[in-house]
Amino acid sequence: MRTEKNLKRQISIAVVTAAGIFTALAITAVMVFATLSRAQKNEAEIYLNEVTQQYKSTIVMQMEGYLHVLESLSTIIGENDMDEDEIMDILETENYQNDFIRMGFIGPDGTGELVDMDGIRYKEVSLGEEGFIQEALNGNSAVSDTMPDRFAEGYINCYGVPVYRNGELKGVLTATSRSETFGTIISRPIFNGNAFLHIIDGDGDFVIRSSHKLIENGDIRNIFDTDLLGAGLENELLPLLARGENFFSAFSYNNTKYWMYFAPIERNGWYLLCMIPQEALNGNFNRMTQVTIAVFAVIILLLVIVFGYIYTLIRNNRNAMRRLAYFDPLTGLYNKTRFTEEAISLMKQKSGYSLVLLDIANFKFVNELFGYAKGDNLLKHVAQVLLETIGGAEICCRDNSDKFALLLIGGEKRKLTERMTALMEKISLCQLDPVQEYHILCNCGVKITETCAGRIDFDVFWDNANLALKNAKGNQESSIVYYGNSLHEKELKRNEIERIMYTALENREFCMYLQPKVNLKTGKICGAEALVRWVRPQGDIIYPDDFIPVFEQNGFITNLDMYMLEEACIYLNRLLETGSSGFCISVNQSRILFYKQDYLHQIEKIIRKHHIDPSHIILEVTEGITMENLEEMKKLVRELHKIGFAVSMDDFGSGYSSLNILKELDIDELKLDKAFLAGTGEQEKRDIIMKNIINLAGELHIKTVTEGVENASQAEFIRSIHCDIGQGYYYAKPMPEEEFGRFMTGKA
């Protein structure tokens, strides 16, 4: 009996113990499962947020870039009195320089004209019923939803910005891009191609669907139209969509569980929706659950092993996702996001770092010449060189395309220059083709960071280094440029000039100065060259060397050239009223003008407006322009001669001069560059060269002018070699119109 009782007791104890163990294991398993679910969900939300925000930034940047182009054009059109044809000509030109397939101008009545990238124009197009036009007519920049293209196949997105002139709404400037522009962005592989991105609106309607077809039926227009999400989720999600905030959710479809993340784009109530199978983020989670259930049949020790296994899987999964979010997939380097985080951390720990931005000169040409595969190999080679160059507390990254960044210890320019020179030499060793030799060149912009106290604004450092990099491109002195006060001041000065240049032209702050041209046979003034000076309202003078390069880069030089031509015509009229005749004014013409289709029409219009005989105007072109496109220049010179203008080749001898130009171009005047007289070379050789050029020009019936005459010996020399005209400070400096008038009459 005692034995039976002991047996029952032992059985009871064993059962209770087993039950206790199983209960403990069950509770443990439930707790582990719940904890893992929460952790997995939190990790998924964090990483989906990071990835979605990156794509959202790209989309918003694309939209804002398009709107910025239109707003810039709107400002230009609004500040100038243009008719519709002139506006459409500008838009047709801009079509070639942007990704738009169509641009147009819509009047306040909702109708207007469009022009596509092939130059085809559509007149009397009615767009007043379109929402983006109505919003733009209300004074706001607008982006349309995706809509069918009424002029071609496919779907499009349209952009509209208002155009004001003197505070009055004149219409809407509109542009069209294919919806594939955004489709291409959201169709890029995410999480090894397992994630799906779509753009929807606040009602769940698809704006743009990516090529990742989670939804097989192409006719579905709304995410709630099928059993994909279900009615229950529709009631839950629509109020969240109405708030315009980021949120995270989940659903099941076709026996597959998905995470989804909604990020507002803040335009038209759009959202960027990211969907990804939960298995793609936590593919091992089901196996973890099975292992956890199996723990019921094993001892506590195995439970510890399982926890270790689970931890390893989560860590590996997390590392994989971090790699996708923080590393460049081609080179394996940090991307800019991770680089910025690490750089800030390093700079907080230690001062004396330098930020270097590096890019490959003419990388686009490398891709075109050798192919994209060779271009990718070059980028990998650069990445390898950077990794071999940096030290233990230094980092590098690939930003985009061919731009790389390094955070290096040290702020001494000499040592940094030595390091970067050695680095660029290693990069240049990459052989793209065994037969065709191509020397790889790089540009570097460097920002030496000051001692960082408190918050580090790394974006400012990046912008500084990027400005230095821009100045390094095409820099003849050095491919390594350091950011400093002079560069900062130069950029501030450039921005200030660009800010006030249109107002200055309207206020006639650009003044014509005249420098006499002297006939060396008679000693009398036979003409003058029109030179520009910028006189600010307070009397300060901005000299051409400060603003002409800026105007040549941003295209404003064409406005200034036409203005100076008109000023010359006005002055010639005043001279004719005083009885002076036979006087010619030389007016400089920039290279940009010669590429404008309406150039000849513009100068004829100015001549007719002021009733000037064009033979009194000499149009000066630089030697460099003629070398760029000789055939086109020959045609243009012929047309200018037909109108009646004389043409002068300025700065002859300043570049790679070719006597072939004198044979090919029917020019009227040849201006020898002042470098001939200012040169420090052998005077005997100089004299021979100048004498023979002048003799050759004389035999070709081309008048010769020597610039830069500064003393009597130079004046006597050019007269002795039979140069026709002299110009320089020896005779007179450039002077305002009134002073020039007194100088001509001998009253100066």
C-alpha cells in the first residue's frame, strides 16, 4: 500500500512537475513569441520608414525641381514684356534642356498654346477645367494627378505655376512629364525586389503604380477595390490617410502576410505606400516559432540554445536590412546617410577633420565611350583606392553617380594636397580598355572643418566642400580647391550680382564708356569701342571682370549685349545731330548670342528702331567663337554684311590662332590682342610676327587695330609697321559719353 502511495505520489509529483515545466515553457513560449512579434514589427516599421523616406525625398526633389524650372521661367516671362510667340519660343528651347515632353502657356481664360519636344505646337488648347490649372490661376504652384495624355499614348503628370507681370496674373506656365518618371523611381528594386512601392491619394486611389505587380489586375484603381485589404482595413485606414501623417499597418493577401507603410508626400494629398511580405523581413520567424514550440519537448538548457539561435537570426536579419539602408550596393561603401551619421559622431569625439568631395572628370563620357559595365568597374576601383587610403578613424562613401566623399584627419593644406594627389594618381592607374588608352582625371573640393563645439551642422560643411568641388571643375590651376573666405565671398558676390542684375538693367545702371580708336596715319579719332561699366545708385562702379563671367555663365550676357548695342545707336544719333559723320562704334558680341536663332532679327530691329546706318556699327567677335564653329560663323558673317554691319575679330593672338581663319572668314577688321605689346618674350620675334600679320591683313584688305598701346614707343612701333588703328591708354582711357564728347572736341 505504501509502495502504491509512493508511486502515486511520485507520479503526481512527476505530472505536476511536467505540467509545471510545460506550463512554464508554454508561458515562456507565449512571452517569447509576443516579444519577438513586437520587436519584429518595430524593426520593420523603422526600416520601412527609413527606406520610404529616401524614396519620398527623391520624388519630392523631382517635383520641386520641375516646379523650380517653371518658377524661374515664370519670373523671366513676368519681368519681360513678351508676346505669346516669344514665350513659346523660350518654352520650345527649354523643352530640349529638361525632361518635359510638353510645355505651354495658358491664359486666365483657361485656354492657351502648348509645344512638345518635337517642336509641334497645339493652339487654342482648353485646360481651364483641369484642377492644377485652376490652382495655379489662384496663385499657387500645382501638380496634377496622373492622367491620360490627350495628345499621345500613355499617362502624364502636369505642373503649373502662375505668371505675374507687375502684380497682375497673366496666365499659367505649364509643363508635362510622363508618369513613368515617377514610376521609374518607385520601380527600383527594394529589399532584393521583394518590396512594392505605389503612390496613392487620400482616398486610396492609385496615382502611380510601380512595375512590381502585387495587384495582378491592371484595371484596379483603388487599393480598397478588391479583397486585397478588406473592408475592415478600409474603415481603419481612410481616417489615418485623412490626417496626412506617417503610419504603419499590416494585412494578409493570398495566404501571405504583408507589412505596409504610408508616408505623405505633402502634395495633392498623395502618399508613398510601401508593401513588403513579412517573410522578406522576417523569413526565419516561422522557423523560430516552430523551434519555440519544440522547446516543450526538451529541457530548459535547449531553451537557452534556442534563444541564442533566435538572437543570431535577428541580428543577421537586422544587419542585412542595415546594409540595404546604409550602404551603396555597387561599391559596398557607406551611402551619404550613413556617412553623415558616422562623420558627426567622429567629429564630436575629435576635432581637426577635413571633408573631401571627389568626382571623376567627364564620367558621362567614360560611360558613353567604354560602356556602363566599364564605368561601374571604374567606380569600384575608386572605392577600393579610397578604402586603401583612409586610416582607422577616417571614413569614405559614395554619394551618387561618380561623386565620393572622404572624412580625413588633418587640416594642413600641404599634407592634404599630397594625400589627394597620391590618391588621384592611384585612381588614374585604372585601365578601362587594353587597347584604347584613356587618362582618368579627378576633381576635389575640400572643406577643412573648424573646431566643432556643440551641434555640428554637417550639411553646411558638405555644401562648402561641394562649392569648392564646383570651382575645381575646369580649374586650369589645380584640380584640388579648398573652401575658404575668398571662395565664400566670391559665391556671395555672385549671388548678389544675380539678384540685382535684372533690376540694374531696368534702371539703366549699365553705362556705356567709350575708348577712342586713333587713325595712325592722320592721328585723328576715327571711332571708339563701347565698353560697359556698372554704376550703382550710390555711385560705386562694378567693373566688367567682376560681372561679365557671371553673366556669361547664366546667359544674362545676351540681354546686356543687346542693351549696349542700343546705347551705341542712341549715341550715334546724338553725334549725327551735332553734324559728326563717318564715326564708327565697335560693340562686343558674346558667344551665346550667335547660338540664338533670332539674333539677326534682334539686331535688325534695334537698327531700324533708331534709324541707324549699320555701317557705323562694328560688331566685335572673339577669336575663340570663330574657332568653335567656323562654318556657322562664315554664314553669320555673310548675313551681317548683307545687313550692312562690319565685323571685327577681337583678341587675335590670345588663343590658338590660325591664319586659316583670315582665309575663311570675310572679316573687315582684325584687332591684335594687347598681349603682343605686353609680352615679356623676345622683342625681335614679336616685331616680326606683328609686322607680318599686319602686312598679311593689309594684302587681304582687312583693317588692323592694335590694342593695349600704353606709351609713345609702342605707338611709334605700330605706326612704323603700318598698322591702321591704335587703341589704348596712351591715347585715352575709356570714358563716359559726356567726357568722350569733350575729348573729341578738344575740350577735355
